[in-house]
Amino acid sequence: MNTAEALSKLWLFSGLDVAQLNKLEPFTFTREFAPGAVILEEGRTANGLYVIMSGKVEIIKGFSTERQRLLATLGPGDFFGEMGLLEEQPRSATAIARESTACVGIDRWLFLGQLRRDPELAISMLRALARRLAETNALLAQ
């Protein structure tokens, strides 16, 4: 799986064509994490997202507390931290590598700069956000 393929799996980028996905590639970075490494820490300011290329990641709420809860176990092609691309808020959970893990990341500041230069990219993402909101509203109405 290359970077563009990995990014295409994110709901946020679901409306992007191959050319638009390829435009994002220069703004990505690759990181490798050892088993047990903290990738994102709950409460820290969000600054981007990660797509898992290989390995396994656990998303944990209340890490290292008495109220620790496993929210998800993710693998290749899964992503986490996506809201950190759009908003500078504290992380809502901790992400821990549970085995040797390689991820592709996108830094929020570089990404926002690209959105300013490429309004069509921003419009495509707004459509994906609108679809996601409509799906969520439909689920809540049931």
C-alpha cells in the first residue's frame, strides 16, 4: 500500500481523486514505533493524524489510570487522530503501538497550508464531512 492508497481509506479524503491524493503526499511523513511506544497522548494538543501501514495500535482512554478503557485495536489501513488535522484540541485518547508499527502521518500546519493553496481539495473534504454528518444524524434518528 502506498501513501496515496493509505490516505484514500480515510473518510475525510473519500471524495478526493488520485491526483488530489498525490498532492498530499509531499506533506506526509513516515514514523516507526517500537512495541509499547506512545504515539499520541491523551490531553496533549492534537497536531495531525496517522495511518497505520503495518503493525497494531491500541486506542486507550484514561491510559495508566484506574479507569483505563480500550476503545479500539487498529491495524494496517486504519487511521487515528484525524480530527487533529482540522482542530487544535487536546487528544481524547492515547494511542499505543502494540507491536512494531509503521505509520504515515500528516502534520496539521502543513496540511492547512495546502488547503489554502488548493480550494478544490478543501471543497472535496467539506463534501466528505457533510456526508459523515448526514450519516451520523441518520444513525441518531433511528
